[in-house]
Amino acid sequence: MKYLDKDEKELVNSFEKGEWKPVKKKSQKAYVEAAKESMAKSKRINIRLTSKDYHDIQVKAIEEGIPYQTLISSIIHKYNKGELKST
């Protein structure tokens, strides 16, 4: 779980403490659909990297135990949220 951001860690901790309550079956379908839509990837991009950067990203992804595309997406997401600053 070391690749989770602060908000994600808070959600996991809350769930593990038993703070979550099940929803009524009637509402569950709407929540499931909303979750599916929020997780769907809607845009594809192409990016050119140097061979060294590409290799380094692949190595980091292996260390984290995730696909390199997921790592790149996570880096972009964290940057957009202000959790990752440029130097």
C-alpha cells in the first residue's frame, strides 16, 4: 500500500476500522454505476520519452509492483492535485 496517496490511505484506514455501513440494495446499483464511470479511463495520450526515462519508469514500476502506465498516470494525478511539485 505504499503507492496510495494520503486520501486513499485515509479511506483504507476508515474501512478497516469498520466505519463504513452497507447501503440499501435499492441504492447500491446507482453507486456501483457511478463507481464504474469514475474508474473508466476516457482519454488516451501518446508521449515520447528518452530511453533512459522510459527504462527508469519501468524499474520504478517494478519496484512498486504496478504497471508502468499506472505509475505514469499516478504521477500525473498527484501533480494535478498539487501533491507533486516540479523542481
